[in-house]
Amino acid sequence: MSMTDTPADFIHATLRAIGKARRDMSNYPPGVTGNEFAIAGPDYEKESDLPCGKCGGPTMELGYRHERWIACQCGWTTDAEEDEPDPDRAYDEARDRMMLDE
Ligand SMILES: [Zn+2]
């Protein structure tokens, strides 16, 4: 095994592949066409502290646009908490309310 071929690298590569494979399922993020997700794959990823809910193994947090989810190499996924407020979404909602009040 070389220095670059670590188990962590293997896990990350596997989880990236799982992220791209989500295009074959019906539950890819709302508003995302399977086509663009297939080309780009997840546009956000970091190591997650959350253990897998199925096998207890290490997981990665993956994201696409405003969606975030946790993925394990065994194929388990769950929605990630959205801990950052989304100013664009709040603005859109406020504007929609104002338009409805007119
Ligand atoms: Zn797992």
C-alpha cells in the first residue's frame, strides 16, 4: 500500500461514488435533475462526526446546492441538519409573504 492509498482515501472515493450513484435512485435532492447531478456529483463534502445508522462506520457529509445529507460506504444515507441559515431563502419567503398581502 502506498502513502496515497490509505483507507481514508478509499473511504472517500467510495463515498463519492455513492453520492454520484444517488442519481439512480428516486430520492436525489428536490430541484436537482438527475442529469446535472450525474455530471457534477456532490458539490460539497466533508468528514462527518455522525456514525452510520446501519453499520456504525465512518460517514461523509455530502451536499448539492442547499441540500445536505450523510452517506456511509455501506449505502446508508440520512438527511443532514441544516445548521447554517439560508439568507436567500429567508428573503424569498419574506418577499412572497409581502406579495400575498397586497
Ligand atoms: Zn454504514
